[in-house]
Amino acid sequence: MNLPDRAALRARFPALASGTVFLENAGGSQVPACVADAVHRYLRETYVQLGAGYPLSRHCTQVVADAHAFARTFVNAARGGQAMIGPSSTVMLNMLAGCYGQVLAPGSEIILAETGHEANLGPWKRLERLGATIRWWPLDPELQLCPLDALDALLSDRTALVALPHVSNLLGGIVDLPEVVRMAHGAGARVVADGVAYAPHRAIDVDAWGVDWYVYSTYKVYGPHMAVLYGRDDALAELPSPNHFFVPRDDLPYLFEPGGPSHEGCAGLLALGEYLQFLAGADGGGPCDRAAVERAFAVMEQLEAPLVARLLEYLHGKPGVRVIGPQEAGPARVGTVSFVHERLTAREIAAILDRTAIAVRHGHMYAWHLVKALGLDLEDGVLRVSFVHYNTLDEIERLIEVLETIL
Ligand SMILES: Cc1ncc(COP(=O)(O)O)c(C=O)c1O
């Protein structure tokens, strides 16, 4: 595979020239100039409301429609379904849970993976007040994942939903989502997958996976601060409208976008296609197609892999360090590497790195139940280093140099 020149790739991200080493990408990624410029241009030149008849309004209506088409291509909703755009994954999942709360039969059970981010736990836990029963799918601390046989034991004809992260934002291992979907569907349950920590690293393919609901945050995938929620047609059809009473049922995806998406954000999201085409080695003339999305993410995976391997190799060689999550690098692991140290707190390590302009984060990072299950201090949590394809081995070496002075 032809990999793009890393310097040329990095030059497309203005923020990367700042001197900060961005290793907090699981919190939020940087954006290429084409995305920032599109938002800027939209606000300066075409900032009018959608749906009116004058040319500028018609143009904006088209931009937002094109952004939805891009989102569908991005998640590969080739055989139907909707890609809804909203302010954040948390908001989208709350909306979804609000809809389910109105239709779940008494005695319905919801299975929640203990590895989840609170955004895909809290909204479901709150349905207990409406009579749903929560069943926890526990972490196996040895395996550092929620095992499939434990899910199998929980599934029954009472299971309405299984909510899980495709990748935990602390652990970094990719869950076998197609198998979870197969098992859940076998029990007649729907699957709500949180793809936030997966989407910056690999191509989403909702069609191949058969998943009912899949959400990711665009601001962690080189775009503006929004989120995309994919819903399968049959899953959408089961739910009441979360929108105004007069919005027609077939007005999709708007029916599930109460308040509508950020229009300038849609302009930015759409412009990401240009960057993906660059990564894919495509000419960038027309709209970004599915082949370009897949090639772009294959390139990202190749660029990221040596960094994961190098950091894990270093951490494994340090006495007193415990890597949280899968221990081995490989295709089923993304560039999110968490660890704890027997003597230093995660807060202390983060504070030292902060002073050297190496951006990392520590804490439970909203994976509260996971940190509790790991038996770690909830305040201190883990030290998380999260990188993506635009980071370099040199940056990892810089991190290691500082860690070497303190670990
Ligand atoms: C795995 C995971 N899920 C969900 C969220 C929530 O996303 P948002 O900020 O778009 O609500 C985050 C945010 O950090 C996350 O890491």
C-alpha cells in the first residue's frame, strides 16, 4: 500500500505545527485545514437558514443534505438506514433512550457492557425508573474485556437491548461487534454500539455488521463538534418520534434530529471527504466515495500500527507499569494505550507531561464503571496516551524520553 508522505499529511493539519504533541486524540482530534476552512467559509459567506426558496438558502439546504450523504457513505449505510446528525453522541443516545422509554414492554431487560462510556450507560440506566431491568455484562479483569460467553448467559427473550462500546475509550481493544449482533439478534434484541473510540481508527461498516444503532462523535474523527447516529430502518420504524408532532414520520433523518444539526458543522463534516480522498490517493475531484473511505482508513491503520507497537514495547519493559487493556499490538487494537504505575499516580505523570507540552489525560474519562471494575482509584483512574495516524514515532519517542525520567 502506498502511504502518503507523513510531513505532507501533517502539513494539512494547521494545529500540528503548534509544538504541542497531541496524544489526547481519544478526547478529541485535530482537523485538517479543508474542514476548518469549510466551516469558516460557510459562516462568512452562506450563513442563512435552510428550506427557503432563494439561491443561498437552496445552497445551504444542499450542503446539509450532502453532509448526510457523506455520513451515510462514511458508516456504509449502503442498504438503507439513516445517518442522523446531532450535537454529540451523549445527546443522540439520550434521545434514543427517551424513545425506547416510551415503547419498552414491562419487564424488558437491557444489557450494559461494564466497559462502556457513561454516554451509552446513563441513558439506559435511567430507564430503570420506567420499569426496565438493567443486566450488567461484566468485565473479565484477566482478559480485559467483556467475554462473549458472559453475554450469552445474559441474553433471553426478555432482552430488549444490548448497549456496548465497539472499542472502550480506555482499553483500546476492538470488540467482535458482528458476533455480538448475531447473538443479540438471535435473542430478538437490538444492539446499540458506541463507535466513538473506534471511528478515528478504522472504517465503520454498519452494513457488514448488521448493527441496529451505531453512534460516533465527528469531533474525534478529524471533524467539527457533532455526532452521527446510524439507525437501521426496522429499528427506526419501531420508535415514536422525538420531534415536533407535525414533523411527518417519513421526514427522515430530520425526524430523529430535533432542533436540526449545526449547519456550519455539516459544511465541515462534508469537507472531511477531501482529506480522506487525499489519504486514499484519489484525485479529490468529486464527492468522496466508499472506496476512498475504506482506503483512507486502511492507510490510517498502517500509519498508526508501529506507534502502538513501540509504546507497548516500551511500557512492557518498565517495572511497576501495568498496561490496561489488550497487552499486544495488532489489528484488533487501536492507538489508545492506558496504564497505571505502582508508585506514581496517573495525575502525577500527567502533570509532568503537561509541563513538556505533551498532551495526555488521566482519570476515569467517563468510563466510571470500568475503572471501578478494574479496582482502580476513581479519581486518579489511568494515564491515557491516545494517538491517531497523524502522530509520529518521533512523538512517541519524545513521550518515552520524558517517561524515562520519571517511571
Ligand atoms: C467511547 C466514548 N463514547 C461516548 C463519548 C461521548 O461523546 P460525546 O462527547 O460526543 O457526547 C465519548 C467521549 O469522550 C467516548 O470516548
